[in-house]
Amino acid sequence: MTTGLIPGEQPPDPRPTDGLPQQRREPVGQGAMPVENRSRSSVITARAAASFEPVGRSVASARSFVRDTLQGWGFGDIVDDAVVLTSELVTNAVVHAGTSADLLCLRSDVGVRIEVADRYPEREVPLQGLPVTMGSPDREGGRGLQLCAALAGHWGVDYTPTHKTVWFQLDLPERPVGTRTAGPSLPAHLLPLADARVRVAVVQVDRGGSVSAWNEDAEELFGYTAEQVTGKPLTDFAAWPHTPGTGTGIADALRLSRWEGSYGIRGAGGRVIPVYASHLRVRDTDGEPSTVCLLVRDHERAVLQTPLRGPASDASGVSEGQSTDPFEVFIGSPAPDDLDGLLQRTVERARDMLDGDSAFLLLATDDETELEVRASTGLPSARQRFARVPVEAGPGRYGSARMPAVHEDLTAVPGAVPLLNGTGMRSVVTVPLKVEGRLTGSLGVAAEAPGRYSNEEALRLQFAADRIALAVESARLGELERLRRGSLSFLVEASDLLAGTLDRDQTLALMAQMTVPTLATWCAVYTIADQASEPYLSYVLHEDEELIDGIKSLLSKVPPPDPVPTPGARVWSAPAEVAHQAALRTSMRSLGLSGGPTRQVTPGIGPTLATASAVGGETVVLPLVARNRVIGMLTLGKPTDEHFRQEILELAEDLSRRAALALDNARLYSERTAISQSLQRSLLPPELPLIDGVEVEVIYRAAGEGNEVGGDFYDLFPISDGAYGFAIGDVCGTGPNAAAVTGLARHALRLLAREGLSGPAVLERLNSAILDEGARSRFLTLLYGELRPQEDGSAELKVVCAGHPLPLRLRQDGTVEPAAEPQPLLGVLEDLELYEQTVTLDPGDVLLCVTDGVTERREGSRMLGDDGLADVLTTCTGLTAGAVAARIMRAVERFATDAPSDDMAILAMRVPGVQND
């Protein structure tokens, strides 16, 4: 993978210029441009290129490459579209066409161009001018070009005799620099009131987000000198967002040409100071962008906010006959280009227009049954962003959000406007926002005094709502489209991550890490082992790691949610209630209000209150359903007074379905692995017996992932007083089928040997037992022997080598020789004539027995072989049995770089003698 930066330079054409002339095939439709008219005149400022092999994981790698590249270039606005299109085109190349893919990203001053080329050699080259057949949207594949036509500003297809290149270009949204809003001149009595001394902090932030200027008012407001903050990131001081409802992140806000909103600044004393800020993006004389931030105390926001425009007839400077757009009269011009800014501007203008104390705006869900709080001003409920209230709150005209309503005194009709409960507001006027007769939202203005509003104010507010409704709906649809594109990219990457592991614990961790903080502030995963088991808290994660233990402790004291299989998210209020009660009890004890002696606030109150705040918002539960069974619950939570928006819950539901299947697959894999390993361990012999006068060491390696037993086996067991049987064998094949014959052979050997039969008789009867297995039988090579330590320090062995690699004897002088003769293997012939041979091991001698997985270890055309094994054994003189076995295994592993493809067993026996220094 290569990347490069080419400032002020055109990129070289990656396609060959020799050979046949290029034939280009352009798509038909609005999204297509003729090749000769494509935007190539822009200066290419950077490029990044990579090649990907024709394997499935390359698609995820390509997505990550494009995402990292564009984010590194600062093009976050188009990342999601680029990732989706790249995923489709690279999938076509590496999966469907089966070739490697070359990916090229080009950055210019107007946008990004991405090219995906494959090398499929047998494709028919179309003739010039033929239309492109993009396939049906209902087909499973072939949607890449349709997505290009739908998402890209320009796109096309280039053909050469050896390559096909699909390219698309995504243009950057225009972000004009300069003043975004302006208001008419106003008479003095209409100007906003301000304190005697208004301090306006002027903070300049460079393109990296660090403070570069800090004026005297900033020092007075926040307590830091300019030297203390210059060069430090603004995020070190900003509590973002201080007022929930600010949807734009601080990094995004600093890049916008104009932004207004509320947040907090942590002062030198540690206290968060609420401020209202106006950001203006500028360029210095060198062309470097920076942001000038004007900050006042939050209650002085009128100093920075644009004054309300008066009616066209009252504004000075308007020529006779010139009309004024009612939308601009209400909202100001130009309107904010983001939905959050537009809604916040709307509620502030509505409050000022009716001289109210607060205002709020709610947007309808897709089914028009509920309204979500999206913007408010002057209300504690600003902390309840995305809280939902029903459209039909009660009977009659005043209970529906579909019609204008005026309430002179809310105390007479409690609960008529749920959003205002407990806020102190007495009178309110609400009007619907409608587009083509469909309810899209509700706008309201409230006052603390009763009887403030009448039908006249309702008509004025309805007139303003009619002017703003279409703009709000257009901005909402644009935001929804961006969210859906981001959701598609999120789900694609989540599916790849979940499909990449079969480990249960890792799957749980991935589920939590994908939801926090993208979808929720914290999450908990409950699992259910079987239908008779209670839900078990398996994993907890919070975006602040210091709060994880507190949340885990709190949830362990709360009964788990009911495992209801009904799809969708349901609200779970128990964690917030228990957290608030625990925090209240802790606070009362610390203040001496529980009947005990008064004492100072202990350090323990901090985590309790922090935990209560962390889980005090909305908590929802989504069932994890796989194969028609609830296997767990995914719990998502928000901090105090925060709520989930409907789009996030829908995305979480999609994620929960994928996560449930991945978790169930991991569970099934873990169960089957545990069963397999348990059965395999039952085929291994118990611990080796200790033999006086003889050292014994065994090394066993089964081939294949997850296998503990294969076709090779070993055993060492007592036969009678002073006598021990030993065996090492190799069943044809590897894996479970060979392991079944392994178990038969090992147990039969023990039974027959303890009947007092000689070695040949034991093997002959074992041969008959293997042949009796019929179609399941497999031939078997076996080295079997009986070991008897002698009083003079030596050991006598009687061995039978039935088709197995011959045992090697290492003498103290370093000579190596075979210790037996080859005889027929087992499981092939019915009548065998076997005989045993006697071998005496003198003090210091070693008997080495191995399976053919050791001698047949290969590296290309080379094989270790019997001679290579003997050469290694000659270097083991004077070593213990354990050291001999370890040296042999190390030599085998180093002989080749690839993992062993066959089972291996090593049995080393040594009669202790004088060891060399």
C-alpha cells in the first residue's frame, strides 16, 4: 500500500498509453458525464493508492483505507458516501470478478475522485456509445453502478484490453466564508437589554483546534491568562455540549463558516461557566483558516444573537414595491444550513416574536404518532432532547398537536402540554407544522404568567410556522438521508467485525464497543444460557471508563429486564430509579439526615452521584433473538434527562439482530469446541507413572485447529510388579475419525497386556479388533514394548515394531542405531506372524520413539527423514529424557516454516547414568 502527497501537480494517468486505443463506456443518465468533460482541470493536491488481493477481507480493508484517507484529508462530509461506493466496487472486483483491485484516491480543490480498477482478462470490451445495462434493483448483485448514479456527482467506466476502471467523484459542499446573517437597524427601545459591563471573550482557534489568541475579557471571565491557554486545544477547556440539544460536535462547529450555540467553559477554579458563543471562520493573510469565537455569559446571549427582522413595511432602506420573503422576515437570511441551527433559530425567533419566556419545537416521527423534542429555549426541558410525547395527548381540540391551541392557564388543565410539566410555565400557544396536509412538527411559545396569549397570537405564530415548515422538513429529510447513509456504512462495518470472530467474550466486547459512544453513552449486555436460566449481566461499557465499575455494581442490584421476544426497543426505568434512590440515600447520610451523627462528605459520594447521573437518562432494552429464541438483551442508556432519537433506536435494532446471530454462533462454536475437547481429552492417557531407574518424557502435538487428539497416540502403563507397557502408534489419517481408532487401540492394549499375554499376542488380538470395525477400520502402525528396570541399573525392553518407524537407541559414546526390526502393520491382514525383540538399555542410554509426523516433516522437496532424526539424536548425549524430547521437537519445528500438517508424538526413555558437564 502506497500513499503520496503531490502539491500543485497533476497526477500521472495510471492507464497504459501503448497498445490498443482506449475504449470508454459512459453510463446513461443524469449522473454520467462524457469522458472528455470530466473534471480533470482541478489541481490534484494529494493522492493515495493501494492494491487489494482477491480475498473477502479485502473489501473491509478497502473501506478502512478510504475512510482513513478522507478523514485525514478533512473530508468528513463525504466519507459515508465514499465508503459505501468503494465497498460495492471493490466487492465486484475481488469477490465477483475474482481479481485484485487497484484503488486510487485523488484530492482536489473541489472534491475527491476515487477509481477502482480490476484485471479481469476475459471481459467483453463494449463498443463506443453502447448504453450501460445496470441491472435490476431487485437483483442481489450488480448494484454498484446504480449506487454511483444515485450518490456520486460524476461517474463513469473506462475500459482497456487488460483493465476496467470504475470511477466516481464526490464534490465538497460549499462553505462560504464571511457574514452569514444580518439584521436591519433598530430603534433604541427595541435593542436587547444588557448588564452595565458586558464582557465579550474573543478567542481565536487555529486550524488544528488550538487557542492562538485570548483577550482580556476572556481572562476576566474564565480566570486563565493568555500564556496559560495559548497553544492548548480548545477542547481542554470546553464542556461540550453544556446545553444538551447542541447536535454539532465541537470539531465540526469550528470548521463551519458560521455557528452559534451554547456550551460551557471550565474556569480556572474548576467550575463550568455556561456561555453563548458565536463562531466565525476566517482566513489570515497567508490563507490559513482559523475560527474567531465570541463568547458571553449564557444569559447575555442577546448581545451576540441577530436581532429579529421587522416587517418589510417598517424596515428602513426598503424601496417602494420591493417584496420581502415572509420566511426571511421570520428566520433571517440566509437561513442556517444545518437542521439543528435552523430549529434553534426558529424557537428563539418565535419566543422573541411573542415576547415569551420559553419556546420549543418538536418534530413528528415517520408514523406521525409521536413528537420528538428537537429544540428549545428558556426551558429546563432543553436537557430532554429527543424526548417523545404522543401526538394525541387527550380528547378534544386542546389535546391534539394537529391543530393550534391556546392555554391561558396550564394549572387548570394539568398534563395538557407534557413538555411543560414542572417548568413553571402557565400560559402557552402551540401550532402545528404541516407540509401538504401532513403533520411534520409542532411549535410552541410559553410564558410564566397566565393569560398571556389569545387567538391573535396563535394566528401570528401559525403564519410563521407555515413559512418555516417546508424549510424545516427539507432540512430534516436531508439530515435523515445523511443518517441513513452513515447507518449503512456503520452496519456494513459492524457485520464484518461480528463475522470475524467466534469467541463469545470478544463478540460481547465488540457489541458494546460498537454501541458506545456511537449509539449510546453506556450499554450493558445480558445473556441467557437456556430457557430455564435467568438473564446474566455479562458485559458493561461506558464512554468514561471510571464509571464502568459503578454502573456494573448498580445493575447487579437491579432485577434484569424481562426477556421479551417482541422486536423493537422498550423503555426500562429501573436503573434510573435505583440510581437516584442510591444517590439520595448517600447524600442524606453524608449530611447527617438519616438519624446518625453528622459527618463530612466522604469520597464515596462522588462515584454514587456520578453513577446516578450516568444512568439517569432514558434506558432502552432490545432483545437479542437468534433462531427463534431470546439469547440475551442489549441495554442502551443515556445520562440524566437525555433521550434517544428514533433513528438511533432503529439503527440499534438492526445492530441487535446482527449481534444476536453472531453471539449465538459464538455460543454454539464454544459449546461444540468444549464438547470436542472434553471427548478428545478422554482419549489421552492419564498422567505417566513414575518408574524407578528410568526417565520418561512425552511430547504430543495434534494437527489441525482445535484438535487435542489425532491419529497419533502414546501410552505408558504398569502391567505387573516391576513391569510397564509402553506404546506409540499412528492411525491412518488425522482428526476425529482417526482419534476414534486411537481410543480403541489404547484401551485394548491395556486390557490385553494386563491379561499376561506376550507382546506379539497382544498385537495380534488388537489387529482382529481393528478388522472387526469393518468400514470404519483404519490401518495402524504400532510400536509396543514391555519395560523392566534391572537391579544393576540397566533396563530390559521387549519390543514389537508393527510397521512403525524404528525406535532409535543412543549410546553414551554418541552412536545411534535402530533398536528393532520392521514387521507388518495392523488392520490390513487377518493372519499376522509377529515376534518380539529384546533390547537392553545400559546406564546413560536413550531409547527414542517417534511417529512419522516427525520423520516426514517437509520444507519444499526436503524431508527430515530417518537420517536427519538420527543426526539430531547424536547431539543429545548426556541430556535428560526431557531435554532429548525438547531438542528433537525444536529441530522438527525449525526444519520448516509452515505449521505441521501431521500429528506428532515423541516418547523418550533414558536410563540415568553419568551426565557430561
